[in-house]
Amino acid sequence: MRTSNSKKYLCARSVKEALELCDLTEQDSPTHAIGLLLNEVLEGLVLRGWPVGRILRGPRIVSAQENYGLLGYDPAEVTLGSEHTRWVDEHSLLRTQTTSQIPVALQRIAQNRKEGEIILLAAPGITFRRDSRDRWHCAEPHQMDIWVLGDPEHSTRAHLLKLVGDILACAVPDMSWIYSDSPHHYTEGGIEVNLLSNEQPVEVLECGCIARSLLQRLSIDPARHGGLALGMGLDRLTMLRKGIPDIRLLRDLDERVQAQMHDLLPWRAVSRLPSITRDISLAVSPGLSEEVLTEKMLLAAGDCSAWIEEMQVKGRWAERDLPAKAIERLGLLPGQENVLLRVVLRDCSRSITTREANALYERIQSALHEGTDGGGYKING
């Protein structure tokens, strides 16, 4: 990556890889389970009285104005920083949300929408994040935005909950869900919706009524138009629908896995090979986020990055909180902090040998450790 000011820019190779990565919402012959699920949602909504969705397919590289500015993000917000965004250049990035396609589409349809007419926009596709690593997260998640534009009186909590209920009835029949208040930049009365899986909440979508401020920013008259804005995680919904235990399986090339990725039938367990866990204690610059540490780790892992099932920050300690012997062992330099990472390795289709695991842990430790040579250490899990 190239660095300019506080932003880090992707190299040409990384941009090329991102543009070539298969968007599972577009895969056909045969259609991927993610595509089957989004089709069921859109067809099911029509059967429940919603309009036929107008599908939006936009570019993967978008401007910061499309991805953030028009949607009401403050330029100073952390979301705009390189910790969460893959910048291509000073003004463009790999889209972090399919919502980036919505503002221009809203402007276009608002010009011709007649009073009483309800229009549904659906924007599915791959997005690009710099995120944590566990069984629910990946760096290239698939989303679908569903926005409903109608008259102002359509902007109510009752209409919003009906849309949520109808979508979840199509996507994950019979699963219970709960919601809580969650403010957004471009909605009013925003909520976060979680499905209950084994009695544990899993976030699957966020939504709200379209904010008057967004309509005004887009030169759309809020006295004539209103509606609903919703964004859902297609990967998680597909996992919950089929009972898939790990998000990496959605792209796994093992024949036994691929055979199950073209239907919405319940997941049949493929042998879950044993995991290998190590805690790695490092000297690093203070305040590095979990996203930055995860990205450094994945870059260091290279071709073996798919082995990394999970990474957690288990603890952080400032220099003043450590005994002298620990500082010496860590190779901690003045101003640095000690961070303890738990890294879990598991390949979905074969066993990782102890030798292979040790080699990968050594690469991770070497890449992330910023103290004196020879500092930092592994703790067997």
C-alpha cells in the first residue's frame, strides 16, 4: 500500500484482485445460494404486496462523495479513514456499502414518481471492508440495500417493521428476531435487527425511515416524497438459512462444500478438522485498531490467509503497567504497548500440520512485532 497523509492507497495489484473477485450475487450456471436467497426475498416481497424491485448494479470503485458524502457522513468521521476503507486514490475507493448506488437512483426516480406511486429499489452486490476475522466476518461481504420511495406518509415505524418482517419471513422462515434503536446518517428512527441463533443475537440488517435531510441534500422535496431505507447482510442470512457454521465456506473450493452452495437446503456437515490456537504477545505502536492488526496479519499470511479462522485482541498493556522483565522479554521500545492476540487456524478441507502452523505463526509474529529484534513470543493455546 502507498501512504499519503492519513490514507493508505491500494497498489494496482490489490485493485485488480478486488475487481476480479467473483460477486456471488451475480454468479450463475449454477446460481450461488446467496443469489438464490436474494431472489427469494425479492419474489416474496412481491407476493406480500410490495412493488417489483428495480435492480441496481453499480461499479465497485466509487467516489467518496457517493459512498459517504451524499449519505451525510462527516468527513472527519473514522469511517472515512483507512482503518475501514480501501482507498484507490485521493477521491475514490472500493465501495464499503451497496448504499453508494442509492442517492443517484433516488434523484432519478423522484423526478418521475407520481403521487401515490410506490417504487422499490434493490441494490445487491459485493462490498469491501477492513474488518475483524471470525466466523461471521470477512473482508468482502455481500449486501443488499432495499429502499422504498413513496409519499411522505409512507415513512412510519409500522411500514418499516412490516418491510423487515416480510423480508425475514422470505429469507429465514420461522426464525425469531429482535430490534433495537440504532441511529444512521441517512435515516430517521433507525433500528438494528438481530436474528436469534441458538438464543444468541446475530445482526443481519439495519434500517429506518428515509431522513428528510437526505432528501433535501439530494434536492428531493420531502413534502412530496418519503419512504424506507434498509440494508441487509446476505452472507449472514444465507448462513443462517442453511445453518452454515463459517463464512469462509461460502467461497470454499472443496467439492463437498461447493456441492451444497447451489441450493438453500440445510447444511450437511463437512468434516470439521481440528483447530490450532496460539496467543502471540507483541510490542506495537499504541492504539492500533483490531482492523489494522487483522489486515497486517492477513498480509503476512499471504496464500495461507484462508487458514485464519479468528483473531481476537485479548489484552493491551502500556509500558508503565508492565514489569521490567516483561518489557525486556517483549523487546518493548519507549512509547510502545504490549498487545496480546489470539489467533485460531483451521483449514476447511484438510489438516494443518504443526510445522505449517508454527511457520505461519512465526510469519505473523515477525510482521506485527515492532519492538527490538527477537522480542515478542508465542504462548501455546
